Amino acid sequence: MKFSLILSTVLLTTPVIAAEYEGKNIDNQKFPAKAYYQKTGGVYDVMVEFKGDRAILYFTDDSQVILNLGTPRISDPNNIIGYGRIGFIPINRRFSFGLESSDSNNDIGSPTPRTAEDVWKIQLDPNNL
């Protein structure tokens, strides 16, 4: 009885994913950063908060965008790649909820943005980590 309870707990438990840099958990902390958005070609001063395999960019006008990270392990703080589109909220790794209406693919259940235009490059000062 105990063995089956332990086994079912282990099998049902989802591994915890945390964003990390040099083995240090950096989840739920905000860091000043620069964010380059491929679609606009703009570089923005932002605050970035990591949450597992996602990053939330907070802009100076109080708007934000949620990105799916290529990987939660950050090896180069000057080259953190994320995927997302302003006006989209990721549901999971495959789907997002689109709030913008610039084309017909921005509905509930539309694929998570993964085109070249949806790429963000985040740059952090390693001294802040």
C-alpha cells in the first residue's frame, strides 16, 4: 500500500522547472534589461522577471509581454532568446491566446508564435544576477 502511494506520487509529480544562471535559481526576481524585438527592430528598456521557462517583460508604459524561453538555463545573459508576440498570452508550449486582431490566426488556440518576427533577444548585466 505504501509503495503504490509513493509510486503514484512520484509519477504524478511534475518536475519543477526554474530559470537559472550558473546553477542559481533566478525565478520570481526582476532585473533591468534591454530587449530587442525582431518584428519592430526596436530595443526597449525593460524589467524582466523569469518564471520557469517563461520571461515576463515589463515596459516603462506599464505594458507587458510574456515570452516562452528557448531554455530556462541561461548560459549567456547577453543572449537570452524568447518567443512571443505583443497581444498574446501563452497557454502552454504549443498554444497561445491572441488578443490582437491584425490577422486571422490570432484566435484562441492559435499556435504559439514561433516565426522569425516573434523572436526577442534579452540582454542582462551579469553583475545584476
